[in-house]
Amino acid sequence: MNLQSMYSKSNGKEITQEFLQQKINEVIASFSTWKSPIEIQTVKDIITPEIEEFFVRHEEVFQEISEVKQKNGATTPRTEIAGKKYYPEENDMHLLHYTKSISELASKDIGVVLIASYDNDFTFISRSLEESFGFSVVRNPRTLSDWL
């Protein structure tokens, strides 16, 4: 059963281009005024004792990821934690911080906060991120469909 037939059976209406555009505009109007309560921080500020403990617990995974990235020619510097410089790059640390913060702020009615990334810094530890910080990682359409 496809979306069109499910929607038609539930309310007797057809999904048209105009209907979809109206729904898109409603969603944009609802969320376009949202202001992030999350302050931009330096990477040093992001690395709280909780974050540091999390990364140190997964040290071997990040060491391996760093080695693979270096072999593939990555030049973006890794973040240093506990004297080891093989943790996610600065932009990834900010993404982790924002996602973790949104997850902490999210209403229980939302269900789940997802981050879409192909980056091994997230995908290799996705289950642990979910258990530790309350957000999940989707790496492709198949893993996204698991949440729908």
C-alpha cells in the first residue's frame, strides 16, 4: 500500500502537488522562527568530563578511524583528548555537541533525534551514542527507514 492510497482511504482526499506544497509551507512556518538555545562553544568547552570519558572509552575505535583517514590522505586535524590526537575533527565535535544538546532539550513527544552522517566518527559508534547521549545516527536511506 502506498502513501497515496493510505491517505485517500483515511480521509477520502487525494494527495496533490498543491496539498504537498501547503504542508511544506506549514512545516516551514512552524519551525522558521525557532532560535537555538545552544550557544556556540569552542572545542575545549565542548569536551566536558562526560564527553571525554565517552571518547576515552572508545579510544581504540577512534585510533583505527584516524589511521584509516590518514592513509586516505585526510588533512583535517583530529581533536586531542586525554593526550591522544585521534578523536573527531572540530566540525564533528560541534555537530556532536549540537545534536547532544538538542536531544537533551527535545520533548519526550518527539520520539528520537537523528543525525545523518556517513562519517565513521559517528557511524562506528552509533549504538553507543544512542545509549549515552540519546540520539541516533542514520547513514543511508535503509537505516533511516528503520526509524520511520
